[in-house]
Amino acid sequence: MKGNKTVLKGKPDTREELKEKNRILKHEIALKNKIFSISPDYLFLLGLDGKIIEVSRSVDKLLSSEKKAMGSKLSQTNIIHIKDIHRFIKSIHSLLNGESINPFRSVFLTPEKEEIHVQVQISPLKSDNEIIAILVHATDITAQLLLEESKKESSSLQKALNDKEMLVREIHHRTKNNLMIMASLFSLTSADIEDENAKAIFNQTNSRVKSMALIHEKLYRSDDLKCINFGDYIRNLAQDLSNLFLSESNNVQLIMDVEDLKIDIGTAINVGLILNELLTNSIKYAFPHGEKGNIYIDFHQTANHYVMIVADDGVGLPKDLDLENCDSLGLSLARNIVGQIEGDLIIKQDFGTEITICFQ
């Protein structure tokens, strides 16, 4: 201010000056037109008046047939989602005032109103250190966002799966503990029973409960919560029964030839009970007078079946044994369970006893 006069350092561009700058800009971007025509991204070249000078082919595809980009403003193209229009206008104004604009996400719309998620960068184009145009560069990130969302869902599903697996493991662990408590109660009770027959019944029930508990113990410790290594199970169960029914001075030897095969929990519990009965019978009755002998366990897979064989070279089963109507709870239980798993039970008594179970 000098006296009553105001000194202006500059004055706004007139309409004619803006038109001249746009004309110069068109000339300068002639060599860039090819980039606009082949770029897969959405490019808008804006004049200082905010009107569109040039767009990429990708933008043309988003315009409805009655719309034309050149000479229009961004808000008039109906490409930018209405909720983001203000952000574009504010960003352009800030850019013209010398501020820098960070990239941001927005949503473009197709003529069918389908959403396209984009990453937007608004930059100034300068000549002689003077802004002569604005470039709006938007990259389609829809696939990237879908991938991120898919990863989040996958992570959530994995967490849910891990939680479920932990829960199932806990169920197996608690089931095993409960069964072992039952087995301990049978063992404690049998210790107070003087009648040998009654004591034998409690001991047999104890071994059956333990055979089921061992299944849940294997599943709890296994990487696979649906199947167990049945070969490993056989070795453990045979050792437990040996410790339960055979003394250190006993002359009976266990010989095992078992394959490490996976069996699902339902089948494993049933076959485990069968093995418990057959092996217990052999240990208790095949060598009644302490004779020296062997008990054989074989488990393998054929083309269509699993095959489990429990054999001994002891006194054998009674010749007149009627398996359908026998009094032996162990054999009756084994026969019934074999029927449940739709298997076959085959008995041979040439030298001792050999019982074969075949199942799917």
C-alpha cells in the first residue's frame, strides 16, 4: 500500500490467457498421446480451469455412449463415485496452491455401475517451474484388494481351524483322562475282590477301557485328528496287556509284524477292542500251565482290505466250540464288533489258534 494506491504483484490469468496455455499444453503433449492410448491405467489430463484435455483409452471405456470427456470436468463424467468427488476437487485445489498430495484410494464406476477400486495419484505438470496442467493417474487395485480380502478370510479360517483342532485335541485328552479314571477305579475295585472270577472280570473290563483310552491318547498326540497309526497302536496295546497279564518269569513271547497304517478313529476303536479281546484270550488261556510259547500279531494291508492276525502256538480252542453260541464274552464281543465294521472273522486251529480279521 503506497498512500491510497494498492500495488498488485500479479493478476489472475484471463480467459484468453488460459486458452493460450491450454493450446500450448496440447502441443507439448502431442508426443505423449501414444502413452495415453496404450496405458492400462486411468489417466486424466486437466487444464488449469479443471476441464479435461485428454484421457487414456481405459477412461473412454468407462464413459457411457452419450458422455464425452474432453471439455468436461471430472464431476461431469460420472466415473468417480459421488462420495469421492469432493476429495478430488479439494486435492486439485491444494495442488495448485503448492501443496503435495499423497496417493489415496477411490472408487470408479462402470456404465453398469460396477465398482472399480483404484489407487489415485494427482500430480502437477510443470513448464519453466510453472504448473501448466494436472495429471490424475489411477491404477486398478480391485484384484489386489480381493487378494488381500482373501488372505484375511484365509487367515480367519485358519484361526478358526486351529481353534477347532485345539478343541478336538482337548476333547480327546479329556476323554482319555476320563477313561483312565474308569480303568483305575476298576483296578482299585479288583484289588479288594477275593473271588478270582469276579477279579478276572474287572481286570478284563479294565483292559477294554484302556484299549479305548489308548486310541484317544494317540489321536491327542497325532498330527492327524481323524486317523491314528494303527501299527504303533498295536505295539503299545500289546505291551500294556503284556504288563497287565504276564509276569516277568512268564515263558510267553510276543512276536509282532505290523505295518504303520493309518485307520480312522471309528474303525480304530472297534478293531482295537477286537485286538484287546483276542490278545487277552491268547495271553490268559493259550498256555494254562505256564508252558513256553509264542503269540503272534500280524497287521498289513492287501489290495482291498486290512488284515489283522492274532495267533498262538498254545493249546488251542476247544474242538466243540460254537462261535455263534459260545460262552466266551471276549469271542462273542469280537464277533459282534466284526459284524459292525462289515468285516470277516476266520478261525484256524491246526497248530494252536489263529484268528484272522479282514475289514475295509
